[in-house]
Amino acid sequence: MSYTGPDFDPPQLRRSPLRRPLTVAIAALVPGALLGWGVYAAVGGSDDGGGGGGSGADRAGGVRTSQAPSPSGPASPTDDAKRPTDASPSATAGKPSASPSKSAPAAASGPLKGKVVVIDPGHNPGNFQHASEINRKVNVGTHWKECDTTGTATNAGWPEAKFTLDVAHRLRTLLEEQGATVKLTQDDDRPFGPCVDERARIGNEAEADAAISIHADGSGTGNRGFHVILPGSVRDGAADTRAIVGPSAELGQRIAGNFVRATGSAPSNYVGGGTGLVTRTDLGGLNLSTVPKVFIECGNMRDSKDAALLTSGAWRQKAAQGMSEGIVSFLRG
């Protein structure tokens, strides 16, 4: 999902009252993951990881956000990055593999039995046909913003909304195999949306033990890698994230570390200062959440090297595995 916005500030991570201090989590997880990436690159790993430098993109705009821990903010992408076309990915980019089955039976037992996970596949394949509906404004606590967007696409035209659904199906299967009850906010079973406020509400009403919103970025060529977006502390109108800031940060750190190990991809080279973690206070899906929740940008669809990964079914399975392992680690404590 491409976006524009202001510079980031360093995030203010907080201690979770329910878990051990976040400083321990940071020390144990993210640096370890980055060390693993360094070893991977040093021994001649593939060029499918992070690329060189360059200015980056924010996500949706007009309000202040923060970044961990880089002091400098990214540049904004062009608006046309938000609008997918109907074309299929080219052969050189790799045609996307078929999505796993949309329905998978919930596991009867396993280490996550009794746990509820909500997966939010970003955007909706039908959004582009419902411009008036998705452009209506909804209250996200700190401000009003569009119900939803179309998302971005590869340069060959494969839409982010197709990517997010595919990864969501793979992640659901993995979590259900661990015994979790899994709910999706949408499964290409509605003409558009849901709106960002409803996406948060679905997780809240499910009383999810963890929630994740899956995306891919639409930044400039040369901007590569993944990043996990954490909720900042917000108390404004219907938004009050104070209780979930700590648990969400731990969830995000665990997902980031496992994503590096599972995919071999490097953290973003354009936001997050190499940590793969960014804190935001402008996203309705986070602001309105009352359960631990993060967003993940799995890569940049507008960079040809990242696009080759994102359109690979084998890589998407690794991405789902990394997310699953991070969520399982978080839920098992």
C-alpha cells in the first residue's frame, strides 16, 4: 500500500504491563534477526534481500508519524503507484502462483488452541470499482480519512489486494495447523472494503489475541525490504492505543525477527533505520484497535527485485511462515 506523509520521529517504545520489558525483546529479537541477515549476505545469499539506499515513502498522509530509529523521513511516491491496472505480471517478473484454498478447517488442537488471530488482508480486489464508496471519510480517532484505498500494484499490474489475500490464506492455514481460531476481515467475499474502522472493529469484537494487517508497499525503484508498523500511543476521540502499544511492539518485534529468518529478506532500506520497525499514529486500523495489532509491508511492489519475490508463490509461503512463527512465539510467551 503506497502512501505519502511527513517525516518520522524516533518511536517511543513502552514497556508492556503484561510482558517482560521491551528493551529485552528488542535486544533479543531484532538485532538477532539483523545479525542473521548479515551472516546470510556474507556467505553469498541470493540478491533477493534488501537493496541499496534511496529515499522512501510514507503511507497515508497528513498527520505526524514516527520511525524506529532513523531520524530522517522518506520521500513521497507518486499517486499513480496507488492505482493497479488490469494487466498480469510479465514473465520476467514472474507470474503469481495460484492462491491456496480460501477455506481451511480449523485445527481441533495444538499449542494455540483457544487463541484467536485476526488477519486483515489489505485493501480488496474490488475496491477500484467502488471509488465513491471507498473515498467516503470515516473517523479514525485522530482525524477523518478515506474508508479504504485500492492499494498499489507491480509495474506489470499485479495488484496488492491479490497479494495480501494470497498471503492471508497461507498464514491462516499455518495458524490453524497450530490450533488457532483464525478470522479474516475480508476474503474477496464483499464488493469493496471493509473500511479501516470496520477492519479494526472486527479484531476488537473477536477479542483477538493478536491481529495483523498484511500489505505491500508502492515506493520508488531501489527502495527494498520489509517493515512492520507498530501503533504509537494515541488518545483522541474513539482512539486509545495506550493499552496495546507495549504488546503490539513485542508482537511486531517477533514477527520482524522471524520474517528475516524465514524469507532471507532484509529490513527496509528506506524506513526504519535498518530495524524493520516503524511506529505510526495515523493509521485507523491501529488507532482504533483494542487488541495487539501490527501492519506488515512485505516488500516494495514498484521495485523489480522485490516484485520478483512478491509474485513468487514459494517466497509468499516463506513470508507467511515468518509471520506465523512470529505470532506463535508472541502467543506462547
